[in-house]
Amino acid sequence: MLLDILRFKPGPRLGAHRALMADLFRELHQAESWAAIQCVREATRLGDVGPAAVLRTIAVHAAQTLNELPLLASLEGLPTSGITRALDNFITRMSAGTRDLLMREQMSYRATLLGLHRGLDVVRLLGHTAVETTNDDLAEWCAEWLLMREPLIRVATEELAWFAQNADAGARASTSLGEALGS
């Protein structure tokens, strides 16, 4: 009897899990909007080099994810506010563009990697939440997303070596503030 009590696991608190999922869906949308924009921006800034190629692939995956999220949210009964998405996209574009003007290429690339890792963590937590609520379809979607994205981010991380091998290229800022302001 005592062993049964110790093994007892209370059922999921669906209200708390639903709120968590809603937060994670919003954060995932924001992270993927940022990834779709930032990876293209960073790849364009770097030009035709190894680190840029993997970022372009990640941007395509992020765009595909953004196309899937409204349907996925709808299937989960979660809100899909177009106004929130538009505001997120605007803020993402403005903050990333301003930051890029002030950072050296290698620093901007590393900041991009940090943002991509944030997206991984969001999907991992969403997948764990799906498992806790026995939502097999969402857990499977998260697992498939991770199977695609994790290797891409691993390659992007390995591409950090390019900046050491090309220290002159990685050390310069791609645009000076004066050029950006048109002076």
C-alpha cells in the first residue's frame, strides 16, 4: 500500500498545462519569426560562406514552421492572434536590425546562435508538456521539429570555426553606423 502511494503520480493539471502551452506557442511563434528574419539577414551579411548556407536552411525551416503554427494552435484550441503576430514581427525586425548595425560579424553570428538555441528550448519544453498531457500528436510534431532543427543548429555551431579561420572577415562590422544613417 505504501509503495502504491509513493508511486502515485497525480494527473496533469490541465489548466496549468494549457496556460503553459499557450505561452510556449506564443514564444515559439516569436522565436520562429525571429529565426526566419535573422537567419536571412545574417546570411546576407556574411555572403557566400559556410556559416551563411546553414542559416539559409534554418530560415527555410523557420518559414515552414510559421506556416504550420496557426493550424497546430487551432488544433490545440489555442489562440492565434494576427495582431500579436504582426507586433512580434515588427519588434523582431526593428531590434535585430539595430543590433546588427553595432555588432561585428562573429558577434552577431553568435547572438543568432543564442536565439536559435532559445527556439530549441521552447520546442523541447512544449514537447515535454505534450507528453505530460498525453497529447501524442503535439509531442510527435515537436519530436519531428527537433529532428530537423537540432542537426542544423549543430552544423551552425560547428561553423564558428570559419570565424577563426577567417579572422579578418569575422572581425569587421558589415556596416558602419555612418553608412547605415546615409552619411
